[in-house]
Amino acid sequence: MIVLKYKNNDSFAQMQITDYIFKIEKQIFVMRIPKDYRTAMKLINSVPRKSKQKRGRKKDITKLFYKIDHFIKKGDLTAIKPYYLRRFRDVAVVPVSEITYKGISQVEKLMLKALSGFTGFFEHIITCNNFSYFDNLQEKLEAKGISFRDRFLHDIIIIELSRIHIGIDNYTSYMNAIRYFQANYLKTVLHDPFYFPDVSIVSHALRAIPLEALRQFFLELLEETYEFKIVINRILIWDAQFVHSNSSDHFNKEKGSYNDPDAGFCRHQGKIYGVGYKVSTIYAYCGNRSVPIYCELFPGNTDEYTVFKETFKHFFTLGFESPLIILADAGPYSIEILEWIFEMGIIPLINSKKSIKYQNITKLNDNFYVNMDFIPFDWTKEDLILMMNIRSEIERQFSHNIVVYHARRANVRGLEMVSKHRYLILILDLLKINTAYKLGRPDMIGKARTFIMTKGVDLYSIFPEIAKEDGFQILLPQYSRNPTFLRMG
């Protein structure tokens, strides 16, 4: 509603279209003030027009005037305020009585509950999850004539996950380290504890597994994560991380391609990354935890508009619950993307490029620029900054891929093989998340350096040392190596 106030005459009020659709909001102008007078007259006596196009362009008279939907306040997609959108329930703590997985002793349960410094054994990841999936997969593939050379796919997958978990970037180095140290390693969870596979059988097995089979195992783990109410699709964050292919950056003129023909040469914001792939990943932000829920790889020279749209298009076909908000950096920003997301009933918080001038862009701070046409009308600047700050969470999620797993460069080439490499990393992340829940330690969810020991260590030697670090005093250590301790006040 536009209200005109005069000194010597009665006030005048004019209703607007939005007043009939939403609650009435008054715009009051004091007509004796020149600035108010000019603004009011423009609103009352003219239809708002878009700025004229530059000379030389073909003019379309129908585009001079705004359509009726311009006057409808956009973004009224949720009544929840940003402060509450960021709040999530804590993950439930599973009681000790429900931890009944075969192979986990009472001492291990006691350590998990009493010692925060003990983050579990790697074997717990295998014990608490259904790795018979790979036995069934091997049976199906062998029925189709695919050979695994009389070796267990189950064991090869576990050993490959172990290699990634330790952070050794190629299997040859991993195999040499195990043979050098003669580690009593993973014996309790392998089908064949007396055979350690060499490079050729691991490479053959990973090539024989269909990418879709690894993706399906990831989705089954994700279904469990939803079931445990660890993840909620309220706020999704998207970004792409570059991974270098096992290929030279030099173009092979004889072949007419790079050594990895599927890869592309990536440049981003003036920085040269080389030949590889953009790993497009969606994370669900849930307060004190973030969970990977979808991933897809593209050649490194693919533009981010295409990467973003294709990723979400395929994600939405999976049938998971739709989010309320999608967060992304400025890479995929465009009006088409904003409208596409908005029409699905989702608020697109995609950082705008600050160089854009002829759109309804608001500067929030030096880092954040937002198109206000797609934002709830009652969100303040402070609300938007609060929500936009969430986007940096995906950078923290990406960092452990390089710092912990040493996955900046894939040890394989080809779109399918590099995709398998990345899905094994995401599978390991979900296995850790689900295992932490199943063992009653939700405090370990989202921490990359968990389950860092194996049962090959001397349990009763390491146990008292961890207890001391957690503030316990060992009683009569010279008589017994059993875990008897008293917490210090």
C-alpha cells in the first residue's frame, strides 16, 4: 500500500497487487519532502519499466514492461526463520546393550564408552556393516563370465578401503609397506587371511566391478544414514573439486588427445589445475555434521553451469526428499539456474558475481552477493549472511580428501575408473559415519581420523596409555595388564 501524506489535505492511500496476495505493507511518503514526492509520483503515475537495451540490439516491445509475477513477492517457500533452519537434532546415542556385533569384545565396548581418546579399530567398520554385498556381487558377475582369478572381491575391497584410509596414494606403496612391516593386519575380517593380493589382481578386480555397483553400495549405506536420522535433506551444499588424472598435462598430437582421452584440461579463476576431472559433490548440512549424498564426475574443462545442473538433475531422479535450500558458489550462477531451482520450491542461495549490474543483486559483505528476487521477502541481511556462511562447510569436507586420503591425484585414468576411485572414498566416509552411530559414538561422526588402529596392535598395552591420556589412573599396573582404572577428579 502506498500512502501519501499531505500537510493541508487528507492522506491518500493506494493498494498494490501484493497487498491482496500477502499481508499489507505500507510505504509512507511525506509529500512536502521533495525526495518522497518524486518517488511517490513515479510509483503512482507510471508502470515500472526495465532499463532500455543498448543501441544496436533488436528491441522487443513486450520486454519493456514487467510481467505480473514481478509484483508477486518471491521466495515465500518456507515459514522457518534462518536461525531455526540451521538447527538440527543431535544424533541418538546407541546404548551398550544394543552393540551386539560379532567380533567386538566387552573390553572394546568399554573402551568405546569410557575413553573418548579411543576412536575404534578399522575392523569395526567391516564388522558393523554388510560387506556380504560384495560376495553377492561377485557371484552375479562370475555368472556373467567375469573372473576374479579365484580371489575374494570382498577382501580386495576391504584392502583397498584400508589403503585409502591410511592415506597411501597408490597400491604398490601400500603393498610394499605391509610386506616390509609384516603387519598382522585385518586377519579377523578377511575371508582369506593368508593371502595378500598383488597389484595385478587388485587392478583387475577394480576394473571388473561396474561403477553402478559401487554407486549402489553407496546408496544403500546412505539409506541407512537416513534411517538413523543422521542426515536430513534440509540444506544442501554443492561444489566441485578437481582431481588430477593419472595422466600427463601435455597434449599428445599423434593421438589427438591427452593420455587420458576422457579427461579435460582445467583452468579455474586464472589458476591452472591440469588434466583431470571435476568431482561434483552434494553434501547435506546438518549442523555439527555434513554427509555426502551424491557425486558425479565430469571432464575438467566442463563449465560449472553444466556440471551443477546435470548433477542436481540426476540427484532429483533418485527420489530423495527435496531440500528447502541449495547453497553454491558463483560458478554456476545464472538466472536460468535460479529460476529452475526456484520453480521446484527450493531457495537458491547461489553467490552472485559482483560484476553483475542489471539484476536485483544485493551486496551482503565483501564475499557474498545475492539475487534478492529469489529470496524470502522477510529475510534480513543478517539472516542471509548467517545462511551463506554455511557454504564454507563443503571446503572442510573436501580438505580431508587431500590431507588425509592424499587423493589430489587419482592413481587411475578414464572417467569410469576415476569415478570408482572417488566413490570408494565416499563409501569409506559413509562407513565411518554409520559405524560411529552403531557403536554409540556419534561424537566421531564427521571426523576423518577415526578407526585409525587395527586389532594387530597389542590391545592391553595400548589400552592403559589411552586411559591415562583421558585422565584415568592405572591401579596396580605391575600385577595386571587388564583395564582397571579410576578417573581422576
